[in-house]
Amino acid sequence: MGRLEGKVALVFGAGPNIGGTIAHFLAREGAKVVVADMNHDAAEDTVAFIKGKSLTAHPVQANATKAEDVEHAVTETLAAFGRIDIAVNMAGRVHWSHLLDMKLDDWNESVLSFPTAGLLTTKYAAKAMIAAGHGGSIIHLLSTAAHFGEASGTAYTSAKAALLSFARSAAMDLAQYGIRVNTVTPCAMEHQLWTLMKDEIFDPDWQRPDRMSFYSRDDYLKMLPLQRFPRASDLAWATVFLASDESEIITGIDIPVDAGLRHKYPTWTPGDHTGVNIKDYAQQVRVTRFGEPHEKLLPQSEESAGDQT
């Protein structure tokens, strides 16, 4: 506790999984947090949760891909708390399609959204930090898609790779001002077991024949050396570290929060030797909101999964 005492953070993304959990953990470590989201109700819900913990937070409605919205969010942060030391961005739109079927509008929306949000959140947060005469920490959330090719994922991988390269260059541009820019890369997340991937657990015959890159969560789990999916809390702890003075000499890096996936030998499948499987794993998973246990996930029924997107 207290690792971020006296600091002010602006977090773009307010869902109860990644964005809300990061906002909660930053506040828990002493930061005053402004939560920005396209959906004002989502921002309000996250702020209500944080305030319910007797912590400090303020909501603002903002689309991180629109300059006027990001500028407004920064202005609101300064008005509410007088400064900004930390900015966290995870905004963007995802479109999956085989490249032969990719629509140009979908391509433009997806490929431009992630680096555009990266540019705007970095630019306006950095300007506020420079004007105040102090440094800061800017953190962007990536995906393994930034580092690998993925079938039917040309738009998404291109967008995340662009954001990765942007962050590295931004770190060089802003180093002279004492502003650090880093990234955090998760792989498939545990909360996706009760959001995007729940059908696969509840229905053993579930398939996605439209995706050439089809693989199951069981396949994915078997590839993870640490034998579990990253949780929102894992991303939040990495973000807290990069936001704190503990990492004051670190800039331009990417932290993989992926259970060892990126650095293992590609043909090694750890789960083939340990016997880990998605059915047993899912029975032990606890649904979380804002990084805290919410309810038990029951693979036998969708009723317990709830709306956790």
C-alpha cells in the first residue's frame, strides 16, 4: 500500500475486468484516479466501486480515439486533482476477418484505433506533465497479437504491433522530460472464460468453423508454462509497478504477463506432461470484478457466468 501516494492517474477503460481492475489497484496504492470510458455509466460504476473502498476516484466520459475527448479527460483530471502523473490506455476496436474477406472500413477502424488512442492519450497527458514541470508514467496495454502473426487477425495484429512501435518511439521523444512510456502484454485472459469463451466450456461440441485459426481454450491452457491464464489483477500489478517510482529508470520496455508463453520453445506443450485441462481449470476459477472475487464459475451452467464484459 502507498506505492502511488500523492500521484494522480487517468485510466482509459472502465470495465470490471481489465480497466476497472487497474483503476482499483492504482487507487488502492494511493493514487487519485480519473476513470474515462465511452460509456458514462461504466465509468460511474467503476468510480462507485472505488469510492466504496474509501478511495478517491472521478468519472469522465471520453472516447480515447477522439482528440477533443482525450483533451477534455486531461482537463477534467487537472480540474479534479490538480495534476496528472500516470496515464493508462487500452482503447481500440477489434475486427476479425480472413484477409481475403477484410472490409476496408473494418480495417481502417481497427488498425487506426489502437495507435490513434495511443497517440492521443500520450500526447495530451505528456503535455500536462510537461506544463506542470514534472515527469510521469504512460502505460499502454497490448496483446500477444503485437508480437505474433495470427490467422484471421491481420487487422488486430497490425494495430497492436503499431501501438508497440509507437510506445517505443514515444519513450524516446519524452525521455528528456522525465516521462516514461512502457507497455504490458497479456495473452488470452482468464476472465474470457466467462465472457468471450464461455460457450467452449459449457458446450463440449462447440466449434468455430468460420475461423481458420480455430483452437480451443484447452489447447491454449496446455501451452502456458505456468499452467494458468493471466488475470486482470496480474495486469494491474504490472501497471502499478510501471506507474510507481520503483520503475523510474525503466522506459520503452514491454512486460509480458503471459505465464511464460512468449518465451517458451514453440513446439513444447507443457500441458501434455502435466495433465492440465480446461474443464478442471474452469471449476477452480472465480469470477472477479475489479480484481476481487465475485462468484464461482460453474462449467455446467451459463446462468452463473453473468454479464461481466
